[in-house]
Amino acid sequence: MQNRKQSEEIANKFYQSGLQLQRSGHFIESTSAFDSSVHYNPQVADVYFSQGSSYEAIDDFARALYAYEKAIDLQPVFEGALFRRAVCLYKLNLHEDCIAQLNSLIASNGSSEETKAIFYRYSPSGEVNITADNQLNAEYYLYRGLAFAALQQEQAGMRDLDSAVSISGGASDYLVNRGLALQKLGRESKAIADYEAALVKNPDNQTALINLFTLDAARARKYLKKNENIVTEIMVPELLAQMGFDAHNREQYDEAINYYSRALEIVPSDPDWLMNRAICYGKVGLLEKAEDELLRVVSLSGFSEKAYLHLANILFLEEKYEDAISFYNLYLAIDINYGTAYFNRGIALSKTGETDEACKDLMKAGRLGVKEAVKPIESICNN
């Protein structure tokens, strides 16, 4: 009896250590502590549940699913574990299994008094949170709706997402999720309405703002103009990059550079943002900066046809014709039908004295519909 008691005490110490690691954001380390806990006492469902939460926090949904299964084996009515198992099934694209699990939970309507008190008791953030019935039911309908939508069962999916929004009282995150589903279905006006409603509920909902930018940048700018404090406080790189992209499209290149730079301060090596900033550098005449940035993109990605093309164009503008030709070669090995690239390479070849090759490119550009090729063909190739 004493040995069993000692084992349980040791198991609890490892469990408490795992919870502390989890609350401080050390999720991988916490899973090891939970492993040690179940080694000494494998009969505590809460330990497996907490371990599943940590695996979810690092997007290891397969291991999270296994941990929740262990918790359910020990406590079949563990509502929190049953729900999180359904979420993992959704994340693993096992949508039919997810729906079957949620059907059972919705049918039971959160009837287990024992499990209500432990759902999300130890969240990955470390906060103590006993979820109310209406919140839990809203989550059930949310994930079942998303699973139906993933299976292209639009009517059932939207019915559940509507229920989730209604049960939650129109909470911001539920509106965003319904908006995302509507956006995927091509119902953009209704998606925009959900994103705007989400921002009314929570002005700092960055996901709503990012997606509003993608669908209607003018509306998003109007919102930010009314909420100028948000612009200075934004720390979400995806939103900053989206604002940069919008300014880029409006040919406000200095503004775009500012937003891309703020995004890159947080995520320094995103190749798409670096390339977009480089293009803007080129537009404002900062050619050396553009060249350096694009060379960095090439080194990061190893293969990027867009980077090859933009780098070739910048080198051409810098009159570094031989280098430009090299990158046009790389690009045209991938896209053999882009007339402007042939035209630019043809001009570059003519600048380096390779007239015969230049004429081949210029004539190819002409056949591909580049009208600007006519005059160079006459002046370079007909002499």
C-alpha cells in the first residue's frame, strides 16, 4: 500500500511539473513530464488530457489524438477529451469521424456534470477556464459545421455555423469562422459582413481584418482610418504584410515598404514579403536594395521563378546586362512563353554585342505579341 501511495505522489509531482511547464509555454518539455507521471500512475485521465493539450499546442495532432484516446479509455464520459478528440480528427482531415463524434456530443448536450468542470481546466495558456455550457455547445456546432463544409456539404455546414454564431451570442471568433467558410464558398458579400460584424464585437480581431483586406481592401482601410490606434499597435505580421500588399497595389510604394518592413521585423525571412519589398524598392529607384533583397530571396528559397524574373529586371535596370541575362536564362528555362522576358533578354544581349542571339529573342518576343519588339528588330536585326 505504501509503495502505491508513493507512486501516486511521485506521479502527481510530475503532473504538477508538466502543468507548470505547459503554463510557461514549454509544451514539448511538459509532454515528457506527463509521460513520467503516467509511468508511476497510468490511471489518471486528466494527465493524458493535459498531455493532449500540449501536443495540440505544437500542432502534433496525431499524438494529441492518442493522448485523448487514453483519457477516454479511463473515463468514457470525459466530455472535454471527447471534444478535443473530435477537434484532432478535424485537424487530421478525418472529417466524417469528427462529425460522428460531435453528433454524439450534441445529442448528449453536455449532460455530464463531472466533465463540465474539467473541460479546459488546464489550457495551454495556463489560464483556469471552466467552459460554460453555451460556449461548449457553440464549439460543437462550429467544428461540425467546418467538417461538413470540408466535405462540401454546404447546407449542413452553414446550418451548423449559423447555430454556433447564434449560441455564442455572435462572438467575434465564431463570426470569423463562418466568414472563412462563406469566403471559400465564394459568398464574398456575406463573408465581408461577418468580418465587419466580428470587428464590431472585437476591434482587435486581426484575423477578421486580414480577411477583410483580402476581400475588400477599401473597407479595411476605412476601418483602420476610424481606428488609427490599431495601426500603430499592430504586431501581427500577416496583417502588416497584407496592408503592404494593398499599398503596393495602389502604387503607394513607400507606404508598402513601411508595412513590409514592419512585418519582416517580426518574421525576417519570409521570401514572399522580401520579394514584394524588393519590387517596391525597384519602383522607387532603390535598385541596389532591390538587388540585395532578391538575391536573399534566391538564397532562401533555392528555387523561385518569380525571384529570377524580378532579379533579372532589376539587374537590367542597373545595366548589369551579363548578370541579367543569366537570370533571364533561369527564368525562361521554366516559362518558355513569356514574351517580355525574351524582349528584355534580347536587349541585354544586344548591349553585350551578341547580336545574333539578341535577334532570336526579339523575334520570339514579337511572335509572342510584344509590340515593343518591332523597333529593335528593325534597328538591330535588319542592319
